[in-house]
Amino acid sequence: MIPYNWQYLPLLMQIVAAFGLGAGMVAASWFVGQHRNTVTKLAPYECGIEAVGDARGRFSVRFYMAAMLFILFDVETVFMMPWAVIYRKLPAITGSRLFGFWEMLVYLGFVGVGLYYIVRKGILNWSQDRADL
């Protein structure tokens, strides 16, 4: 009878082979490749435009707010998708299809109130840069 731990030997061999193959390819490219570091190669490249200024420039808070809002409304669709998939089966689950409809309407109401607040606060208005956010 084979000991229990020996059953993992093929998996261990596959992991070692994968890491060995990866390390071998990196080492082969290092030895075979040509290394001529010129000024042009070492210069930062951004769409053909010469770099100007410090790379540690500050971004407006509006950029981060837009990113957070994108994630928030993306999560909204994650919650709506399962509801849409099982909408026809809701009478068997809740006893009434209208219950599921009103439940989603309340959820969309909360999302709508949040969107109204965002618009009223002016977060989506990028035409003027206000510091009072």
C-alpha cells in the first residue's frame, strides 16, 4: 500500500517542472539576449512625448471619486444580475412575483437617491475644480 503523502508526488513534480521551466526561460533569455543600455533605451517613454516635470504629480480628488463611483455602480449590477436571472422563479421562492419586483424597486430607489446626491454635490461636474469636496 502506498503511503498517503506519496499520492501528491505527481503534483509536486508538476509544480517543480513549471517553476523550473519558467526559471530556465528567464535564465536563457538573460544569457542569449544582448544587453546594450543606451541613453535612448533608458529614457522613459510615454506615447512618444518627452517626460516633463515630476512623476509624483498630484491627482485631483475628483479622479478618485469617479473611480469609487464606477466601482459602486459596478457592484450595483452584480446585485441586480442574480435577481434578473431568477425573476421568473420568484413566485415559487417568495410566494409572489410582485414582492421581488418591489424589493428591487426599493433597491433601485436607494441607488437613485445616491446618484441624485452625487449629481447635486457636483462630483460629476469636471468643468470647474472646486476645493470644497
